[in-house]
Amino acid sequence: MTILLRRSIGALPALITAALLLAGCDRRSDAGPVIVSAIGGKPQLADPSRGARDLPGRLLLDSTAQGLVRFDASGQIEPGIAERWIVIDDGMSYIFRLRDAEWSDGRPVTAEDVVTVLRRQIQRGSRNPLLPFLTAIDEIVEMTPEVIEVRLKRPRPDLLKLFAQPELAVFRTRPPGGSGPFRITNAGKRDVTLHPAFDPARSPDEVVAEPGPAANVQLIGERAARAILRFAARDSDLVSGGTFVDWPLLAHADIAPVNRRLDPAAGLFGLVVANREGFLGDTRNRLAVAAAIDRDAIVAAFSSDWTSATQLLPEQLDSARPAMAPDWAALSIADRYALARARVDEWRADKTDPPRLRIAMPTGPGATILYGMIGASLHRVGIDTVRVALDADTDLRLIDAVAPYDSARWYLGTACSPCGEATLAAIEAARDAPSTALRARHLAEADAALAADGAFIPIARPLRWSLVALRLRQWQGNSRAWHPLNHLRNDTN
């Protein structure tokens, strides 16, 4: 006991110092509205069938027009407009019972309303970004004024995660809006003020006080640099949507480590082979380029918590076999350089100039670092590079995307742009497979074919960061890198 006491007393100064540092790093009050900076443009409501939106627009849509289900703070499924659901007929039918909900104008939400909105999102001509992954839906029908059924052509056990995405929110265009959990009370030049919507589904025996202004959320859309400065000045509570592009800016900001959070995001971060001519027209050359990139050096230049990747799939997922790793992944970086150099030398045997590859990257300091490190690796094996804009003609194009759901189908379909005939055939066969077992076998075939083809060069998992005030006790890192505004603090419902 004496030894333990002495150790405790001896550690006391360090504990006091740590406590003071922790208390001093974040002096925001627990009271008052939550101020959120989302990296991107002005938050604007728009119909998802008209195309993809940036983060501020997606957060606004999720906050004012929830879907049948939605994500909670941990990225798991929770009820949205649907209070419960069942899956029947061996996964071929999803039946949702709707709760009592109201549109922003107070009119009740009906099954007919929901069916109309969801049909619009999946109809031919829709530009909903999730449309390519919704082909299994056969029809959406109203069974009663409170019940709808989603009938499938093929079983899809991951369908709920797609329905939880903001792109499938039940959004009415006239007047624009949804059923909550927030209502827009004010819109400024770069921000909107959101107030919790009254939920008529609460028990009439429960006494519920009308939320006051302190329950509001102010959502601001702005550049990362401005958002970081706002948080550092303690004028906001959350910065959401940070990527590798803006990560280097944090090195110059006075923000405590306890406020910096990384999501364990699942998705793709790597280079798509966009041009299969010239040097990249040979499969062996594409694989040599993939082998030559020093992934460990890249992630170390950003964060010790960033994870590199050498394979397309993060794990087996719904494929019939473990994720396919390339043969070169087991080699040391020195051996990989030698392999790539040999391929370049062979290609140059009857040519004057070294191969030259255009690499399409976004703008920003993180992208500059990434391009420099990729360029240095390729230059070491005799390949010249030039940086071009993301929308320019290119040989290699960066993909940085978080997976909306956990299926090999998303990874393969997103990375295959373009890819070989064998890969395309296997992906199409998986999409049309009548059973989950057959689908799994075709997904495994596609994974193996894409790895052998060298159509995608994995580098890492997506880097997603946030700045989080200690008052936001509900915030949790998750694989979707998605943080709903109604799940930030303990008094927000």
C-alpha cells in the first residue's frame, strides 16, 4: 500500500499537468447552439436525383429530410421515417412501417409520398450518385398509408446502408424540405440555422419541452483554412469533412491533439488507370507502376495513424474469397524498385524517351505532397510524370472516396474505370446473380481479374479528419466518416 501511495503521489504532478492541459485546450461552453463548419460550398438543399452534392449540402439534406433509415453517431443503422422493418422472401422484399412524421409545412408524411420520392431517385434519367448500386430494386409500392414495400430482383443484404445515405433521403421538391430531424429557420450567405423539429411520434403521456435556441445547430460551408481558423479561435465546435488535401494545414494551427480526430474510413484511395495506351497499354507495365510507389513513405508524411493499402478490397466483405493481393506486395521496396526499373528498361529498348505519365490530382497542399512523393518514386525507376487537373485528359487519376456500404461490388465498380473485359464481365455477372452465393463467386472472380489487370493502383485508405470540441460527447469516428448533426451532443435528439 505504501509503495502504491508513493507511486500515486509521485505521479500526481504529471496528472495535474495533464488535467490542466486538457482543460485549457478547449474552453468552449457546454451551453448554446452548436456551430459546425463543413468543408465545401454554401449549404443548399437540392434533389439528389439531379446529381451529387458536396458535404455541406449532404449534411443539410440529412438534417432536414431523413430517409427510411439513417446513420447514428457510430455509423450504424437507426430508424428514420420508418419506425421498424422486416426482410422476407429470402431477402427479396423489405417492408417498412412508417412512423408519424410531418413535412416542414406540417402536413403528414404518407406512404404515397415516400414511394413517389424514392421512385424518382431510381428512375431512368436520375443522376443520383447511388443509382448504379440500386439496380437490384424491382419496384417500390404502397401497401397501406403507413407501409411500403421495396421488392428486389435479386437479394441485397446491404440495402439498408444505401437507404441510410443522404442521397436517398425523402426530400420533397415543392416546397423543398423533408421531415427533420431539423427545420431551417434562417439562411445566410454561407450558413443555415437549424432548429430541432417537434416529433409527433413521442408518447402523448411524455412531457416534452419545446427546444429553445440553445438547441440550434448553425451549419457553415467554407474552405478548410477558414474552418480551421474558426475552430482555433473557439468560434465553432466542429470541423467536418477534412481530407488528405487539407491535412497539412493543421500543422500550422494551434489546436490541441485531443480535438483532432481521424475516422477509420473504409473506401478507395488510389490511382485509376484512365488511359490504356502507350506505356500503360501493357499489363506488366501497369503492375510495375503500382509496385514502384512507396506507400509507407506517403502515409508517414501525413500521419502515423493513416493506413496504407496494396489491395483493392479492405477485407473479404461479400466476396467468396479473401481480398486479392498483388504478387509484388510481398517484396521489399528495394526489390519493387528493381522490378519496375527492369520493366521500364525493357520498354525503352527501342524508344528514345522515357515513359511520361500524366497524373490527375486535386488542388491543395496535401495533393502537392502526394504528387511529389508519387513522382519521386516513379522518377526513381525511370518514369517521368506531369501533374494535371482532376478533370483533364490523363493517364492516372486519383480516386479518394468513402464507401457508402460494405460490398465488394462498390469497390470493384468504382475502381473499374476503365478496366479489362474479364473484370467487366465478372462485375456484371455479380450484379445480375440470382443468389448471394453466386454473386460472391463472381465478385471474387472480378477482384482477381482486376488485380491481374492492374487497372487500379491502391495507395491507402481514405484519410478523413475532423476537429471536435469536447462538448460534442456523441461524436464518434466510424467507417462511413459520417457525423449526423442530430448526434453530436447528449442533449440533441
